[in-house]
Amino acid sequence: MPKLKTKSGVKKRFKLTKSGKVKAGQAGKRHGMIKRTNKQIRNKRGTTILCSADARIVKQFMPYG
């Protein structure tokens, strides 16, 4: 069998944890910061864990983890 390619957009945007969960950057931080509260901006720092339904979709594009 030939090797499967990982989607290049997925390898740039997501990482897997040791337990197999999918880490992603927080959404809603690209523009329009002036209309967001300081609390929203603060809470959107760093990364987040995707829900299981979204993680299943992302994992289909990462055949080797």
C-alpha cells in the first residue's frame, strides 16, 4: 500500500495530545479586537481542545497522528 498524505492545512493548524485529543488555536482572535471585552481577549489566549465531533473530522486528515 502507498503511504497516505497528511492534509497540509491540518498539519499547520492542529496538534495531537498524548491521549489523542486535538489541540487547536482559539477562534475569534484575528481582527475586531476593539469590540471584544478584555475578558474575552484574555480567555482566548493559547490553545483549546476540540470537541469530539470536530476532532473526528480532523483526525481523518491526519492518518499517522
